[in-house]
Amino acid sequence: MSYLKDSFEELKKVSWPSKKHAINITIFTIVFTFVATIIITFVDKGLNMGFRYLLELSPKAQPQIENAFDPSQIQITGEDGQPIEGLTIEGAETSTEEN
């Protein structure tokens, strides 16, 4: 109980701000927060637009049909390296030619 008693004694020694000062500080905090939010939002939007613009310029953003995966180039072979007949990949034909 002495802790609580000592705490209340210390609170009596605190120099509290006046009502006018507390209101001014509160208003300043709210205005500062609002302005900072607006600034950060515009910076974020600007960086986002710049990033999207750079992505559009990137050649990788364009579809590259000539480098597309071609399943007909796959050859299914057994452990001995010989083609296995009867196994196919959808869209691909198996080749039984030996090199």
C-alpha cells in the first residue's frame, strides 16, 4: 500500500499544463498528423505511379510468345535413355527416333 500512497504523493508534485496549453498541444498534434498523412499519401501515390510506369517500360512486361513452353520438345525416356512408347504429354507427340 505504500507504493500507491507514494505514487499519489508524486502525482501531486507534477506540474500539469494549463487547460489552454493542453488544448493547443492537442490541436497541433491533430493538424500535424493530418498534414503528415496527406504528404505521405501523395508521396506513396507518386512512387506507385512511377513504379507502374517502369514496369510498363520493362520488356519482360510484354508477352514473349516466341519463348513460350513447347511440350512437343519433351521426349520421355526410360533409365536407359531410350524413348518410352505410349507415354505422351498433352499436346506433344513422342518420337521414337534414335540418335
